[in-house]
Amino acid sequence: MPYPKTPAAFATLAAATLALLGASLMGVPAAQADTIDVSPPGANDWSCKPSAAHPYPVVLVPGTFENMAKNWATLSPALKSQGYCVFALNYGATNGVDATGPVADSARQLAPFVEKVLASTGARKVDLVGHSQGGMMPRYYLGFLGGADKVNHLVGIAPSNHGTRGLITPTPDAVPPATSVGGSNCQACADQQAGSPFLTELNSIGDTVPGPAYTVISTTHDEVVTPYPSQFLAGPAQQVTNITIQDKCPADVIDHDQAPNDPVTQRLVSDALGQPAGRPGNPAYQPSCV
């Protein structure tokens, strides 16, 4: 959630916060109170039907402290323009801050959203594209919540697959400063620390499950999920492709937060989504670096 930079924006945030608090005081959990979810451009057209060229709807899953509108402001319209049916969601809100709740609980919110997309589009499976926590959290859905039969491909952009040795902290404009990180207001932060009980459970069944393809896109300039190779998944080449952006474009200095907006990243995502059913991104694909 971007921190408001104008009085009008601050007033809007304050009103929303008061509404959430009021609902909580009346016995309605804040996470269940009515909120306004703004979709990124091109996403959540529930009349969209997949084409033969792009048979799998794409579900975009944002990262910690992020909402779908900010996280996918450029990738969503890019995929829509390529002919995909694109969907996105917010999840895991704690005290009004998205993607900060327990990761397992967030996966339980992803599951019905996927069902809704499948029912609306008539598709058999979806492709998932996630950033940071959003690239890791779906693995819980695949491995523990029956999602493997409903997902063709999971593409993770800088995903926290094995946790981070650093601290997961918001960028200056990502979250109001009163929100703690790593504490009770951000269980997702604790869950994403390397060696956490959640990650121990997640990876106890292996990095992958039979069925879906997996593509990981990482940057050597990642300052959040560190060390960056911890993002990679172990698995056979026919199921898993791990890509380091700088192996393709050495001069690319994109960092963790902006990775989804990077043109090279977006080309790698498009290549991965364009592979035959059940196949990961092509490790030999060379995107344009300009």
C-alpha cells in the first residue's frame, strides 16, 4: 500500500482505516470488512474468454506490502495487449496493509480466487505469475491445498522460495511508517525468514510437485530476498527453469521492488507463458536488453 503523499490521499486512507476499525469494533474482523480493491489496467475483465493461442488465464499475485494495482501497473496491461485474459487479487491484509498476514492463510485466499477465474473463463487451468511472496506463496496452494491440478505454470519474479537471510522491509512509499515489520503486524515477514517454521513445512515436500511447470526470474541486484540464488527451485529441466536476469542482460541493474516493471523481466515472463502446456520457460531464450 503506497504511503499517501497528498492531503487528499491521506484523507482517503484515513477514512478507509476508520472503516476497517469500525467494522472490527462491531465484531467484524478487519480482513472481512468491505474494502476497495483497485485492479491494475487490463485485469479482472470477467467477460474475458481465453483464446486458442493463450488458453490459460493469467493470475497475478503481488508481493509483501504490495497491492495488485501498484505491483502490476505495467505487466498487467502488457499481458492483456498480448491477448491473455488477466486477473489479479489482493490478499493477506493485516490492519489494512496487504500481503502481511500468515502466508498459509494467504494461500487459502488464492485458492477460491483461482476457482472463480476458472468458473468465469471456462478454462481448465490457470498460469500464476507472482512477485516476491506472491511467487512463493502459490507453492503452498499447489502442494497443500490441491492446487496442482488447477495450475499449468507458476512464474516467480524474485520469489522468496527458501526465505531471506536479510530483513523484509517496505520501500519508503510502500506502507505507513506506524506499521511494524517482522512483528505481529507482519506475520508474512517472519514466515519469509530463512529457516522459519512456515518455510520448513513448505519445502518439506520438495521444491516442486508433479504437474505444474515452474520458472524463476531473479536479479543479482536483489536486496530483499538474499542471497538471490535462494530463490531458485530444484527440479528436472523439463519442469523447472531458473533464470538470472544478468546472465541475459549483464548491464540490467533492476532491483527487487521494481523487477516486475523491468522490460527484460516482462519479456522473460512472456516467453515462459508462451511455452507448450506443462513446460517451463526456455533457458536459451535471449530477450532484447533495450
